[in-house]
Amino acid sequence: MSTPLLAGLGILIPLLGALGVALTGRRPDLREAVSLAAATAMAFTVAALFPEVLAGGRPQLQLLELLPGLSLTLIVEPLGLLFAMIASALWILTTVYSIGYMRGNNEAHQTRFYVCFAVALAATCGIAFAGNLLTLFVFYEALTLTTYPLVTHKGDADARAGGRLYLGILLGTSIGILLVAIIATWAVAGSIEFRDGGILAGRADPFVASLLFALYMFGIGKAALMPFHRWLPAAMVAPTPVSALLHAVAVVKAGVFAVLKITIYVFGIDFLDATGASDFIMWVAAFTLLAASVVALRKDNLKARLAYSTVSQLAYVVLGATLATAMGVMGGSLQIAMHAVGKITLFFCAGAIYTAARKTEISTMDGLGRVMPFTFTAFLIASLSIIGLPPLGGAWSKWYLMVGAADAGETLMIGVLMLSSLLNVAYLLPLPARGFFRPPPEAAGESMPPGAETSAIRTARIREAPLACVGPLCITALGCLLMFFYGDAVFTLMAPVIEASTFTARLTP
Amino acid sequence: MIEAHLPVLQVVVPLILAPACVLCKDVPAWLMALLGSAWSLLCAALLLAAVLHHGPLDYAIGGWPPPWGIAYRIDTVNAFVLLLVSVIATAVVIYARRSVASEIAAGQHSLFYSAYLLCLTGLLGITATGDAFNLFVFLEISSLSSYALIAMGSDRRALTASFQYLIMGTIGATFILIGVGLSYMMTGTLNMADLAARIPTVSDTTTMRAAFAFLTVGISLKIALLPLHLWLPNAYAYAPSVVTALLAATATKVAVYVLLRFLFTVFGASFSFATMNLDIVLVPLSLAAIAAASLVAIFQSNVKRMLAYSSVAQIGYMTLGISLSNVTGLTATIVHLFNHALMKGALFLALGCVMYRIGSVHITQFAGLGREMPWTMAAFVAGGLSLIGVPLTVGFISKWLLILAALENGWWPVAVLIVAASLLAVVYVWRVVEQAYFKPPPGEATRGEAPLSLLLPTWALVAANVYFGLDTSLTADVAGIAARELLGGGP
């Protein structure tokens, strides 16, 4: 099969999967088999594009043309392929995990859940392969709309309120700001295609470029730059598999992926560097990075803490883009990959703890590590990866971001990154520490509150979550480790994207 | 030989069928209305094809050559509007049988279809004619019949709404007549082509300027341009569902066409905009219409009224495109004429389905409808997305062109306002969606889906909303040709 069609298939397969799931809704086993088959088929289809793109190919497929110069086009380039590969590979694991979680918790409307999940993956793939801003915008909106039923899955008042905030912020910023930026780009550059080296160079003066850049960065609400980050914690009302794949990988990464793509292919690194258009946003990103970490420290609810941690980690990618250096962009791209694997593990663990022990608050998880050793070990490994310790994948992204900051001469940003790593330690490690080192509540001492006895008995009965839950989280934790040793694969894939930059010298040691 | 007579046949056949309707019982009357609408659709399609291939068509009624006789002249602009009117009329009339049976008293049905055909005749006549006075006559035919149609609404407030419209409409028509009379006084002709040729020689007179003012204000009343829109919300809210759909999708569009015709063909763009500086008035009013009417729409509790205010806002987009007076702006206006007819047609037909089952379109009545009337509400959501201007629907194409036109003139704030108004549209569409999908239905009585004869025309228009959002060769390309014709001088 010719490779451009493979790109289209990447979108088509999840859609067909959604159809299959809808049709087999009455027979849960068959339905889950269809989900798994679609996930596997999508992952292999996307992976099949890898050799050609690595060899410098750019498969291109025009879906349709609306007006002259305004078309829906797919182009597979390294950054998009990286994103699609991560999302599709993690979809397989999430499907396995979902089966364990949804059945373990007896959730309702499971067919709707799997249908929306599959369609959301199709939209994610569309974002990854978007060949111009319009295509990106269309799939971006489709992703917002298809994930909305997943966020409000529980259907109670909390879920509705969260869903309203989710939809309000994401639609509001995209229609109100992002669309304006796209139209303005068309007016300034006469094109909205993604091109190597950008389309704005030589057409926009520094002021217009700064304005446009700010519009893009705030318009992409999914990148959760403050003050448009509130939807991300609000979306935590969703079932944990949704939080895991969508709000640690697909949706939020779609946001920062769009940030990187627009930085590289609309502005161009050199143009950004020359005009300084990204300076203001760099400070916004630095602020978001620290502020979200501080907020995360104060959250006792595990999912809320992870949500703010995500806000903070997303700002790393935006920071990498705004440094306007080759290494900064490289660091941002690596962060997309490394953070995805790490954060999905953390969310899987949060869900496993909920399924096994019905606990959501960190302060109630004392001693749990002794009865759920696999889950808590995985949590520890993933936390260390997020913090950026070798030999775990997260080390690479932090490394290159710092190199990027040094190249850009922004020494203060190196300080920000270091401070943030310390904050990461402070908000992530208490959970494994409590789990392993604190005694379970029954041995807590004399001042035992009434009713604690029953809770002590419950703690004693807690076992690891079902295998379908624990299996995937062990695999992703292992993935954090592997990503350290295979980080160069990502590097080689991404190298041509930034080769055009003036900092080529650093790529060839 | 019949092809040569198409320009007049498509107007005359519905006119002849209208009195015949009165003599029939309900079902034959409906069949006649269907026949008349389908016939006009066939004629319009053939005419547009002919105009696109061979250029404008001239037709002298009764063989009397202009300027003595009445001339019909079909060029790209009005062929396009004719197609639009007849497409909507046909979709609505298919829908009408069940809907009219439930909303209008038995025994009045044949009268209804008669008035319907007369209204269609009037709208087609206004569009096809090349004679300024003949245009006034058809305007009155369509207006009088639409007053009657609105008054047939089951709510008693329909009578006052109709009366309100009658007063305002008559003032508008009188202004138009005065304008035509003054031009006749100065030029001695009623034929539009002749008028266009002679006006430049007398344009620098107070009389001509007064004629221009009377015509513009009179037509703006029929368009319902803010602040002359006050008749529209009530008329749309209390008219029978089919009538709302027909009027919202065609009547104001034809009035916009008339404005285009007078501003660009008869008076000429340089007189209208360079000499009279119409844009100084039209731009602020259009922007006010877009912003204010969208805001007001958010606070309506009657969904039909909400969409009526949304129509006032959408008319603002069209007049904004006109006042930009560049090719892209005019293209945007003409495309939006067509696209807005498709979206409002679909939305009002969906509301008609709700009216048919529930008997009310108050927003609280929508609770739980997403589950009980899934197809109807899906059609409403699709129409709503198009109204907002989401890509892959016609609404996006309209807004895209309009924003480009604004940027071509360097009007950045206007472009931003257009986008901001889309956000207001998100809010008022969302209110209905939230009721329909997130509120439990009241009471225990389950209400079923609307019958197929209502759903099919609704979904045909929804499909058109998507199709013309993807394939713009009919809309944007033809509108581009039409816009260049309008700016390129006389017809």
C-alpha cells in the first residue's frame, strides 16, 4: 500500500473501530475485542510510516479542498509521527486497562465510553498528521467535542459542571483566539500551510509576529497555559482511563504538539529567534511551570495533584518552543514523549488504587504500598522519570531543555527548571513514601478516631487491583526505563526537523 | 421553444395555481403547492445553467420590447437567488403537509396553500424582474400574502405580530414606491437597465439623492436591518412553523438581493458609496446588528424568537459584506444569502418538528428531548454548528469570506468582532443543547420522534449544510461571478 494512504488509514481505523464497538455493544467481550483490535491495527499502521519518514519522506494526502488554498490535507512529518506513535501505542495499553477499570468499578454506559474513546483517537491522529492550520483546527475541535461525553461520563452535577468548564474554555479559546490567529496568518502570509522554515519569515514585522505568537499560545487552550488551565483539573471528574490517555497523553499533548508544530512550521525557529516574538510567552510559561507546581503541592486529592502536575509539565514544552533554539525544540519534543509515558503510569496507578482500595486522597494512603507493591513501585519509577532522574526517560527532556536555555542565553530559565524539579520531588514522592514507610492506620497510635477500626480492617483486606489494571501500569513503568536507553531513536527522528536551524553545529558532535 | 419562456413561466405557474388552490380541498391544494414549488425549482435550475453557459437572459413580457413593456432579466445574481428561493420553497412544502395539518385549523388549509403560492410568486417575481415598478408590485404580492400566512399562527399573538409587520412592511413598501417614483420623475424610465444608464446624468440632484434615501430605507425595513428590525422577532415567533422557515430562509434574502440590485446595478457602486457614502451608515448599523442581536438572542426563552434575533444578527453579516463594497465582500454576502437560508431553514424546520410533538418551543420544553427526539435534536445541533461557523459547515465558508473581505480593507477590529459574535452564537445554541441533552424530561409521558415526512426535508437541508460546506463550487464560485457582475457595471 502506498504510504499516503496509510496516513488516512490511521484516522479511518479508529473510526471503523468506533462503528464496530457501537454495533457489538450488546456483547461486552466481543466489544472489547473490537476495541483492542482497532488499537493494535492503528498502532501498526502508524508504525509502518516510520521507515519512510526516517528516510526523509513526507507522505501527503489531500482529503478535500474547500476554497482555493483552503484544504484538508494530511502530511506526515517526524514530529507528528512521533505524537501519533505515542498516542496509538498507549491506546493499546489503555484499552486493556480500561477493561479492568470499567468492569472493576461497574461503570455504566460502557459502549458509549469505548465509542467516544475510539473517535477521540481518530481526531488525535488527525491532529498529528495535519498538513495545514485548518486541518489542525478541524481535528482539534473534533477532539474537544468527542472527549466531552467522556469527561461528563458520570452524568452527575459535578461532572456536568466540570464538563461545562471543559467545553467553555476549550471552545472559547479555540474559536475566539486560535481561529483569529489562523485567519490573521492567512491575511499576513497568504497561506496557512505548514512549511519547513515557517511561512511568516519576511512577511510579518516583529510586533505582528509577537502578537500572533501570543494569540496562538493562548488560543491553544489544550496546552493549558495560565490563565487558561482551569479546564484540566476540571476534566478530572472523568473516569481514570480517560484522565490517563486523554488528559495525560492525547488531549494535552495535542495542545503542546500544536504549539511545537506552529513554532517550527509557521514561525520557524530562526524567525522567532531573530524577532524575539516568543519572549513574552516564555515568561508566561515559566510562571505557569512554577505556579502549577506550587498548587499541586497543596492538593490532597491524587488526581487533582496529577492534573496540576500536568499543567506544569506542559509548560515545559511551551518553554522549549519559546526558547527558539534547536535544542529547546528538541527538548520540547522529547518532553512530549517522555512525559506521556510517565504521566500515564501515574494516572494508571491512581486508578488502580481507587479500584482496589476506593481511596482518592493522598493522606489516606498510608501503608498501602505494602499491600500494593507493584502499583506503588510503578508510581515511584514514573515519578522519578517526571522529576528527570537518570536512568529514566524524563532525564533526556530536562537535559535538552536546559541545553536549549543555555543556547538561548536565558540563564534564569535554567534556574526555573531546576527549581521546578525540586518542586516535582516535593509533590510526587510523598505518596510512595507514605505508601511504603508509614504504617497502615491501625498501627497509627493511641489517638485512633472512631470508625478507624473498620477502615483498618478494610486496609487489611486490600489486594492489588485486577491484572488488567496492574499489567499495563507495569509495562508503562518499564517504558520509562526503556525510553532512557532508546531516547536516541526519538532524537534521530526529530533531527531533520531542526536541522535547518542555525544551531546545526550542536547536532553533529 | 418552452425554454425561451422559462423566466416568466417560473413566476406565472405558481400565480395561476394559487387561485386554483382555493377551489380545492386540503390534499389537492397541497399537491398544487408542491407542483408549483417543484416547477419553479426546475425552472430555476435550468435558468442558472443557461445563465452560466450563455450569459444573461432577457425576456420581454408579451413581446413588448423595453422600455415600453416589462422586461425580465436573469443574470448570475438573480438566477442564484431564484434557485435558493425555489429550493427552500420545495423543501418546506414537502414538510408542510403534516405540520400544517397540526398547526392550522381544518378548512383553512387550501387558503394557506393559496397564500403560500402567492408568496412564492411574489418572491420569484421580485427576483426575476428587470423593472423597478414591477418589482414593487411583486413586493406587495409577497408581503400581503405573508401577512396572511403569519396571521394563521395558532397563538393569538400571531394577529398582533402580523399587524405590526403589516404597518412596518407597508411603510417600507411606500418608501420604495416613493423612491421609484422620484427616479421615474428624473429619468422617465422604470426599466432598471435604462435607469442605470440615465441616473449618472442626473445624479447630482437633490431629487435623486432623496430617491436613493427612500429606496435604501424602504428596503432596509424589509431586510429588517437594525434598528428597523422590530417587526421580525414577533412575526417569526408566532407564525406557523412552516411559514417561519419559509420567510426566514427566503423573504429577507430576497430583500437583500433587492438592496444589492439597487445599490450596485441601478445606482452603481460609485454613486452609492463614493458619492452618498452609504458605508458610513451601513457599517455601524451592521456591526450593531451583529453584536446587539446576538446578545439579545442569548436571553430569549422562546427558541423561535431566539433564532429570530439570530437572524437579525446574520442580516448584519450580509449588509456588512455589502458595505465593504469589494469583490470578496459581495461574494461573502451572496454566499451567506444562500448559506444562511440553508442553516435557518434547517433550524426552523427542526423547531417545527418539536412544535409538532410538544406543541411549544419554550426552552424549558426542550428538557430531555435529546433522548426522546434524537433525530430532530441532532438536526438542530448540526444547524447550530453551522450557525456558529464551525469548519466543514456552510457557516464557516461564509464567515471565512467575510473576514477575508474585512481584512482586505484593513478592518482588523471588524474581523475580531465577527469572531467574537460567533462565540455569542455558541452560547445561545448551547443553551438549547444543554436543555435537550442534560436535563431529564419532565413528567412520565414519553414523546416520540417526529414523523418521517417532517424529518426528511429537515435532514435534506442539514445535509446541504454539510455538503456546501465541503464543496463550494456552486456557492462560492457562482457568488464570485455574481459579485464581479454586480461591481462591473449594469446588468
